[in-house]
Amino acid sequence: MESRRAWTVTIFLFVVGDAVATQTRGPLLRSFQSTFGVSEALLGLVAPAGTLGFVIAILGVGFVTGRIDLRRTLVVAVAATTVALLAMSVAPIYALFLVALVGQGAAAGAFRGGDRPILSHLYPARRGRIFSLYALAWAVGAVAGPLVVTGVLAVADWRLTYALLGLWFLPLAVALWRLDLPTSSSNERTLSLAELRRLLGRPAVLGSTTAMTLIGGIEGIVFTWLPYYASTLLARDLASALLSVYLLAYIPGRALNTWLIDRVRYLPLALVLAGLSIPALVVAFGGVSGVGLFAVVFVAGLFLSGLFPTVLSYGVDAEPEYSGPINALTTGGTYLGIALAPPVVGWIAERAGIRIAMYLTVALTVLLLAVTAATWGVAGHPKGSSNGEGT
């Protein structure tokens, strides 16, 4: 029990730190530009540099979780994260900064390719709840990220941000090195090519992966374009604060989801969350301004925040012996959506305006509702699920 608790705390602390690191990139773009003297086009490489390494690593680790030493993988991943962040803090030129950023993303992806499979086997009877708490830990870090930047820039150069984050991860590497992996976490089966084809052919896996890609698209648009959209209605400083309000809603939203996920079936819960998100998004991007915009964006964040852990839990519960590959597929799908949807908004905005373009979030949520309903109708609920007995 003590070992299980220690693993859980260490994993959650890594997730918090990783979320902080991810959410510092946007607020520091102007600092990167001032230090390295690069154009806005080159600044646009920050997001794909961090995402590219992450996706490749999480897929690579996820597909071989039944073959590798997960404890050693996580130790190396935390150590590599520390080194990459410290390298980012001292990079003399922009090219080296981007290389270090790719390395940091890859190290984080390797860790997160193995951490949820470990949690899945440590808590087989409460998998949904632990995944929701995991998502809550991410939300706490995401909200803290911009605040860390503000605090650092008030007293020092931006480089201190990544030096401090590097020091955050160092004791986690030491803790994982000293921990033994409980026997219950070694229930992952080795994935063969034939089994991979079978998994990809299962409606529950295909449906959850598709749904997670749509969720990633919705979140990617909001993360990238919400402040820009708000700047057409609000003063610039208030527009920037709107994203913080949206992220802040993830904390109570995911806390509530942690309670609900033990009591309501996964897909009905996801259907309700998606259904409630649609009118909130319609109103949010319908031209409302002032306090009303902040209120409705907070409400949208409350509903959208529960979709990721709920759909992920459904996918893993469909094949818990292959939690690593399914975690890789669903999380990889999420980041694919995060990478692909924002450029589409930019393309639409150039032709029809940002207000019309932001309605792509509504279209994706309607499509998510349809995919979730179809998955429920075809695949039903996983047998032997740890999820609650609600309808």
C-alpha cells in the first residue's frame, strides 16, 4: 500500500511539473523573441517542437510497455526531463533551445507513455477515478504555469523559469530510483502485430481514439485562439486573462468528475458533458463580452474538462491488459487534434473572421457527441469495468 501511494504521488508530481512547463511556453513567446531575435514565423516552431517529441515518445513507449522495464524507463525519462529543462535555461541560440525543447517533450512523452499504464494496474477497481485525479493534477499545473512566468519575470530573466522547473524534477528521479514497482503493476501483456490489428478493429478502441482526437482539437483551438478571439472584444490584458479563467475551471470541473466517474457510466457521462458544452460554446463565441464572456467561458471549461479523463478511462477499460498501447493511441490522438485543429481555425479566420472560425469548436463538439453515441450503441460498456453502476 505504501509503495502504491508513493508511486501515485511521484507520478502526479511529475504531471503537475510537466503541465507547468507546457503552459509557460505561450506566456514566454515575447521573451524568446527578445532574447533570440527571431521572427513570429520562427516563434511558431515552439509548439510543434514540444509536441513532436512528445507524440513520438508516447507512441513508442506505449506500444512496448509489455516488453520494457517501466520503472527504469520512467527514471530515465525524469532525468532526461531535468537535463532538457536545464539546457533550455542556458541555450545560447534559438536552434539549440528548440532542440532542447524537442528533448523535453520526448522525455515527458516517454514518462507519460508508462505512467498511466502503471496507475491502471495499481488501481484496477478504481481506474476511472485515478485517471480523473491524474487529469486534475494536470489542471493544477496548467493553471500554475502562467502564474510561475509572471512571478519569475517580476524578479529575474525568463531563463530562471526553466532552471527552477529542472530542479522540480530532480528529486522525482531520485524517488523513482529508490522505489520498487509493485507486482500488481506488471500485468501488462506483450503487444504483437496481430493483437494491435485486433485492438484497432475494436469499436470501443476506435471510438475512444476518434473521440479523443476530437477532444484534442477542441482544446487545441481554445488554448491557441481564445485570447486572440477575446482581444476583438476586450482590452489586451483582459483577453490574456480569459485563458487563465478557462483553465481555472478545469480544477473544480475535474474534481467533480472524479466524484461522478465512480457513479455514472463513462459514455453517458461523456454524452452529457459534450451536450452541455455545445450551448456554452455557442454563447461564448456568439459575441458576448465583458463579465458575461468570462462567465460562459468558465462554464464551458467546467464541462469540457471532464471529457478527456472519461473517454480515456473508457478506452483503457475496454482492454485493460493493453493499457499502454491504448493510452498511447488515445493520448496520441489528443495531441494530433491539438496540432491539426488550430491551423484550420487560422485558415477560416483569414477568410471569414475569427468569430466564425471559433465555431469550429461547436462543430467538433457536435461530431464528438455523434461519435460517442455511436460508440455506445455499437460497443456498449466494457465488461468487468471498474466504472460505476449508473446507467
